[in-house]
Amino acid sequence: MDFERKSLIGMVHLKPLPGSYLYDGDFDAVIESALRDARTLEKAGFDAIMIENFGDVPFPKVVDKTTVAMFTAVAKAVRDEVSLPLGINVLRNDGIAAYSIAYAIKADFIRVNVLSGVAFTDQGVIEGIAHELAKLRKLLPSKIKVFADVHVKHAVHFFDFEDAIRDTVERGLADAVVVSGRATGRPVDLEKLALAKEISPVPVIVGSGTTYDNLPELWKHADGFIVGTWIKRGGRVENEVSFERAKKLVELAEELRVKM
């Protein structure tokens, strides 16, 4: 992924997987929904795709074997269908499962919500997994990059933001840091984003709240943008990806690459 030109990463939010509480019994529909959104993002011109088990509420801290198997099957179908760089995020914080899935299907990156430090979340207290993930990366070496959240959304943090960035990169060995708003679809704090860009030695990615209206301002302070809610039909996260909205955002990004 070319962060020098600033990358748009489109979300493929999976419907509830088998084994989750809201699964409706139709696994083919789960796969077809993922493929449809992935095709739309590729056709619209996005730079990369990230798959997430968004429908598996309420999330466990670490997923079970059924989820890993089903997620891998869907991700492999997407990998075979589109040629874009592909990422994996296993909610709530199963970076080991994410890396394992990515390794199996030859994905390009993973997102880890709490790589370093501690987050107080609706799943309880979540502790960083940097050590465990580093061991797995040593055991299964690859080119898979780790994008790690700093002060992840849907959580409360008591650790200093600036220190958290440095720890995530220097002690957690993240390849990029992700800065988000308070919740899904919420805009990022511009002051925090600017600070992250100022002190981070690795790329800084906006993890939530990117829209057509705020992309020009965010563009000044970030190297990549994970976009989910705004590119959905009607701007509603539960809907399918809208080609028109996704294409509109890509066209704006192209204009910004020329201007800035």
C-alpha cells in the first residue's frame, strides 16, 4: 500500500457469522454480501479493503474456533475475487486470529484495536497483545503489516495519548497507527490526529468518521483513511456499500492528491 499518495481503505463489514448470536442461518448470504461490497469498493477505485466481523455482536475479547474458520472462508472468497490489498480485523481484539487468517489467505495487513496498553470497553478490560503477536510473527514470518489503534474507539483510556503512540510503535512494533473518534462513524479529534502525525515515525491512519466533507481537512494530517459508514447507502453503517458515494470519495481524493 502506498501511503505516500495517501490510501483509502474501504470497510467490508461482515454480516453475523455462524456461531454469533445474530446469525440467521444463511452463510451463503454472508459471503455474497462481502463479495458485493468488495467488488463495489474495487470498482469505485479504493486503494485497499479491510474485512471485519462487524455483525458478531456482542463481541468477545477473543473469538472462538468457529469464528476463525468462518471468517477465513469469507476472507478467502474476497481474496479470490478482488485484486486490492486486503486487511483483516477480528473484533474485539483478536490480533492472533487476524494474523492467522491473514497468513492463511495471503492478506496484506491486520488491524489490532489494543496492541499496547489497556482499554476499558463494553467487553470489559482489554489488555495489549503486542508480545503474543510478536511471537506469532516470528513463528510465521510474512510481509503482513500491523495497523494498531491508539486510544481505540468504544473505549475509555487513562494513559497519555502521546505516550501511547510512542509505546505502540517503539515497544509494540506497530507498522502504522490508527487514530479514531469515540465510536463507529464518529469524527476524529483533529488536534489528536495532528499530534499523532507530528510524533509518529510510522504512517498515521484515520480509523473512523471520514466523510466527503471532512476529507480535505483530514488529508493534511494523515497518510491513510479507513472508511466504512459514510460510503454505505444513505450513510448508514448497516447498509451495503454505495458505488456512488464510494466513487465520489475516490474522486475527491484524486483531486486532493493533485492539489496537496
